[in-house]
Amino acid sequence: MSKLIKGTLLLMAAALVTKILGFVHRIILADLAGEEGVGLYMMTFPALVLAITVTQIGLPIAISKYVSEATANRNEREIRNILSVSLWITGTLAMILTPILFFSAPYISTSLLNDERTLIPFIAVLPVIPIAAFSAVVRGYFMGRQQMGVTAVGSVLEQAVRIVLLMAAIGFLSSKGAAYAAGGAMLAAVAGELCSLLFLLVMFKIRNQKNVKKADQSFRYTAGKLLNIALPSAGSRFAGSVAWFLEPVIVMKCLVFTGMAATAVTADYGLLTGFILPVLLLPSFITVSLSMALVPSISEARALSQDRIVLYRIKQALRLSAVTGTLCCLLLFLEGKTILVLLYGSDKGIELLKLMSLFFIFYYYQGPLHAVLQAFEAAGKAMLNSITGSVIKLSAMAGLMLYLESITGAAIGLVIGTAAVTFMHFHTVRKLCHMKLPVGQYAAICLVTACCWLIHTGIATMDAPVRILIIIIIYMFLASRVQLIQREDWSFLNTFKKN
């Protein structure tokens, strides 16, 4: 079994558990804090992501790439030097950024987010910035080593601790109002991230007992090499994080301008980002895991000049992303109501879910494309694509919300921006790899999807779980018959048989 498939499977298993725990987290939050509490939490969260993005400046990707290459060349001293330089950079940025955000929190909550209640959760989550900065470096190391099991366990541990503390914190603070409930949720997130970091550090200590001397390269040389990859990568994430930070600001300004009350806007934004988007993002654990495993896999093959393997891995990752993403979109569109009721006990927001699921395949396809660009040291081109897509997204959201006078405009604008970035990434990858457009593959996916759609109409009277199971089985069977799913994709089964 290839390292790509093995690493992807480990990450997928952990990501699936993490996603399930994430839904448990949201259900508890919604029950104890209400729609306004979820709205306050989701309006504050993008600011946190933006701060972490600035602190990490794209180093995890660079660490993963260069640690993978150094491992292939058996250069342990270089790995130790990479880690020490990375920790110094992220630690310095965290110490600078955290106090700046603390003192600017009142302005951000009142002037930008138009809701002073966001001040409490905003301040509560600030300690996570230095924790996440150090955690990202250690995660990048384990990803570069292709020791996916460690990062997988760390992610599950983080979510588990977050849920336990969420019930304790919100149960105590919810009586004081939605703002304190959202603040309690943020404190639980900080504690979860801290426990995950401690676990990673323990595992790092256990697996690195040898006393390895530092490499001969200077700090400046190593930092320059890392930042050459990290800064463009950070530019891509920064563009996305800025856009995400501006989303609640634009939503609030535009919908209030149309006559909606601020509390209603907060609730609608909480519905979109706290309930509907998590359902759409649930299947992404497959493609996100694939993307995380793809960078070190391609980097190692390139370091060993295995060009054929590089191209094969790219095609395999894109094929699997297209197949799994299409199945997920199909199920969300056909059985979205069933899924919402199962998860939340209500089908509120079903129209948004069905609308967005028609086009969310572009999101599932985007991650592996971005990973390929990182592995090929084309992070600068990825950054330009992301910036352009962010501008398109925010412009479309603003225009459509003013025209439709509802949160539906934000949902459509989000999909438009995602599709734009995916198309630009795909065009860039094709030019870099001289890869032909897989027209036959896309035609086969459309054919399989159409067949499943027709079959679903014929079994509409059956129970929902039975319908879903039938569609999944038929989709997998047809996809296998037309070679969308190939033998190597199932090779992990042989490993279990041998054991």
C-alpha cells in the first residue's frame, strides 16, 4: 500500500471522528446557547482564524515539504534546524500579535462587527494564538515524516476535550446570556488546542531521543528557504482568512441596509455558517486528508526524481476527490432534509443546503489542487488565485445580498468565489504538470450521477436510510465499473487480510 493511500486513510479516519465530534459540539452549543450564541461564536471565529494565519505565515506547509525531502535524503540535522527556526518565527509573531488584538478588540467588536456582545468571545479566544502557532510547527513535522497517526490522534483529542469543557463552561455561563455562552465555547476551544499541543510534544519527545546536532546552515539561510514557500502559502491563507473575517462585516452591513434587524442578521448568519456550512463541509474530511498527505508524498517523489510517480499521484488524488465529492453533493441534494433532521432535529435551512450542494463539488476538488501547487513550489500562483477568488466572493456576496435582501445572497456568493478559485487552480496545475483535461473521466462521473438520480426517483417511497444505502452502493458499483474507482484505491483491504 502506498504512503499516500495509507496516510490518507489514517487522516480520513481521524477527520471523520473529528467531524462527528464537531457536530456534537455544535449541537451542544446550539442547545445551550441558542441561535444568537452560535451567531456570536461564528461571527468572532473568522477573526481568530485570521490571527492564526498571520502567526503561522504558511510555515506548516513549508515544514512538511522540507522535512519530507530531508527525510528522503536522511538529513536529520537539517530537520532539527528547520524546527528550531520555525518555532522562533511563529513564537515571535504570536507574542507581537496577541497583545495587538487584545487592545483592538473593543474597536473590532463595536465598529466592524456591529455587535458589542462579540467582545467577550473575542477576548476569550486570544490565548489560542500562541498555542496554535507552536502546534502548527509540530504538526508540520509529523506530516513531513508522514507519521499521520500522531496528528490524527491529536485532532481527535482536541475535539474530545473541547466537547467536555464546552458542556461545563456553557452550562455555567449560559445563564448570563448569549455572549458569555459564546465566550465559554471559545475557552473550551483554547483548552482543546492546548491538550492537543501537549500530546504532540510528548510524542515528539518519545520519537526523537537521539541527540542530533544542529545543521551547519545559518539561521538566515534556513529561514529564507522556509519563507520562500511559507510566505506565498500564507498569502493564500491570508486572503481566505481576510475574506472570512470580512464576511460577517459585509453580511451585517448589507442586510441591515436592506432593513433587517441586527439580531435577525446574526441569527441568519449563524444558520448559514454554524449549521448549513458544517453539513456541507462534513464530506471534506476525505479531500482534506488527501491534500494533507499529498504534499509530503509528492515532495518525497520529486526529491528522488520519480517524475512518473508524481504525475500518477496527482491524477489519483484528483480522481478520488472528484468521485467522492460528487457522491457527497448528490446525497446532500437528494437527502438533505433527512440529514438535517438527523443532525439538528429540524430541517431549517434546507433551501440553502440544496442550493449550495449543487455546486459544492468545487470546494471538494480545490484542496488537492492547492496541495499540488504547494508541492511544486508554485505557492505564489496559488496566492494570486486565492486573492482573486476572495475579491470575487465578497463582491458577489455584497451584490446578491442587496439584490435578494436575504442570506441566500451570501450563500450564492460563497459558492461563486469557491468555484472561481478552483477553476484558476486547475488551470495552473494543468500548465505546471502538462496534464491533459480528463474529459472522459468527467463524462463518466456525470453518467454515474445521472443514473443514481434516476434510481432515487424510483425508490422515493422507501425509508430514508434504505434510500441512502442503496444510492451509495449503486454509485460505488458503477464508479468501479467505469474505472473511476480503481484497484489500488482499495489496496488497504489487502493489508488487513495479510494481518
